[in-house]
Amino acid sequence: MTTPLPKNPVRGSQTGIAIMAAFDLLGRKWNMRILWELNQTPLSFRGLQEKCDGMSPSVLNSRIKQLTEAKLIFTSQDGYQLTELGKSLMVTLDPLRVWSAEWEAQLAK
């Protein structure tokens, strides 16, 4: 007997498995870069676009919408910034940053 899917699966996940939806969201081009830049400081649309190597306004709008719907960023008087959930994600990724530096060093040998 299979377990039925939840009535409200995580948005973007066909399986209802939250981690799969998170990997999908974070794996979309530019999403991690936007989160990385906003982890440093709030940025205006234009400032975020400059930090992201001048990505097109339409792509940036699309990514901002995705990350806002995912409750990872929001708009404030200071510009776009991480929500508490977004900040928590970035802290959670810190061990992965350490691991990736070690991985890079191993690959360079």
C-alpha cells in the first residue's frame, strides 16, 4: 500500500517532499546568487542586478518572485532582503561552504 500525497504538497514538488522542492528552487539559475548577495546586505533592484553581473530585468523579476513566494526574501524600505527563514537557510548552508572549499582543494591536487 502506498502512502497518499499530502493535500497541499510543497510548492514545486510533485512528491510533497520538502527537500526535493528546496533543491529544485535553489538549483534554479541565479537563485543562490541572489540569496548570497542579499546575505551580505539589503539591495535595491538595480543594486542586485549589478551584483549579479547585470542579469536581465525579466529574469531578475522572475527570480525575485520565486524567492518571495518561497518566503526567503521580502521587500523593505532598504530594498530586497532575506527573511528570517532566508537567513536560517544561509546559516544552514555554512557547513556546505566549508565542505566545498575542502572539495575544491582535493580536486586541485
